[in-house]
Amino acid sequence: MTRRVLIAGNWKMNMLRAEGEALASALAKDFAVGAGADMLVCPPATLIAPVAAVLNGGAISVGGQDCHMNESGAHTGDVAAAMIKDLGGSHVIVGHSERRADHGESDATVKAKAEAALAAGLVPIVCVGETEAERDAGKAEAVVEAQIRGSLPAGATETGVVIAYEPVWAIGTGRTPTIDDIAAMHAHMRKVAGSMLGSAGALLLLYGGSVKPGNAAEILALEDVDGALVGGASLKAEDFLAIAAAA
Ligand code: PEP
């Protein structure tokens, strides 16, 4: 089964409007339709509209970093999935470990958010990943399996959802699992997701956690790695383009 590689950038809580527009424009200038990968950027909610305007429906898609589980209502400061869609979004990240840690999001919350995303016509990128203590205790696969079982939205299809494996201890640290550990985890994830979705041959599984131009080719060459979710290195056009070119 051929799966098209997806290189997704998580800009987190960075950049004001002028910087975000400049980064989007630098990416759009050098990333072409038909490249070896699809490219997605997920700016802060405040920048989705200006970034979408710069990208102008071209080769690069735009998405959100989080959405609320409800359609609308009294949820001060939150963003509904339909609002992201309304601004031109195609995807939304849910269950990032920073949200699980900073906002106490459980698997059930992440699942509800992913279901809200599907209902709004967005593709949820469901993040899972173990802590360092869990890996050291030999529990990494069990933890990730439980997160997938608890977070995947009901009604998902293998082409309507993306799963990102992001070991918590690899995010922003410059450290990554060994290539064999990434390969083993992704193979396990495809098996688990396949048992839930019926099949997972077309499901995109991204790796995230300190992906850089220097390690992207080796990680992206793995059979069950279908792309990357990139934090720090997505803030520099040159680095993010180099990661996409490595696919
Ligand atoms: C992330 O937070 O999604 C991430 C992968 O960050 P970084 O690439 O900086 O490790």
C-alpha cells in the first residue's frame, strides 16, 4: 500500500503575525505541488487565517494545534473544530503531550476532541507517546497501545485520521529513540490501529520528537513511518524544507 508522506509543522505558541506570514511565504516559495511529500503547517489559532491567506490553497495545507470537544458554547478561550475548518484548515492536532500535561487531557478527552474534528470535516492528528520513565520500565509499547485504544475517535477510517508517535522525552530535547525502537513502535501501532479500524494499510503514522534535517532521511525511510510531526525545526523554512526533501 503506497502512503503519501506527510510532513507536519507544529509551530506551538510562537510567532506574531508578520513572522508567521514570512515563514509561510518562504515555505510556499520553495515547496512545490508534486514534491515527494505533503506539507502541513499548524500555527497558533491566531495565525491560521493570515497563514491560510498567504498559502492561498496551494501545495501547503494549514491546520490547528488543538480544538474543543464541543461544537460551540460557553468555553471561554477555546476554539471549535468548525472554526479551524472555517479558516481553511484541513487537520488539527489533538492530544499533544504538552496539552495532556499542561491541561490534564485524558485519552477520553482526546478521543472526544478527535470526534469533534471528524464531525467538522477535519483530519485529527492524534498524538501518543510514552514518558522516559515508562520507556525505562519497558512499558513504552503498552502505554502507546493504551493511548491509541483510548484516543482514536469512534467512526474513524484509516484515511480519515493520522496518528503521531511522539515520545515525551524526545520532544524538544535533541534526543530520539533508536531507529530500531521507532521501527518497532510504528509496526506495533499499525497492528493496534488495524485491529480497531479494520485495516491500517493506508493509515498515516507520523514520528515526532527532535526530527531535524540531519536525522529525517533515516527516520522517514522506515517502512511504517509515513511522515513527521516537527516542532522546533518547523520554525525555520530552510530546516523544514530540508526535512520534507528528505522524504
Ligand atoms: C512536537 O512538539 O510536536 C515536536 C515534535 O517538537 P520537536 O520537533 O521540537 O521535538
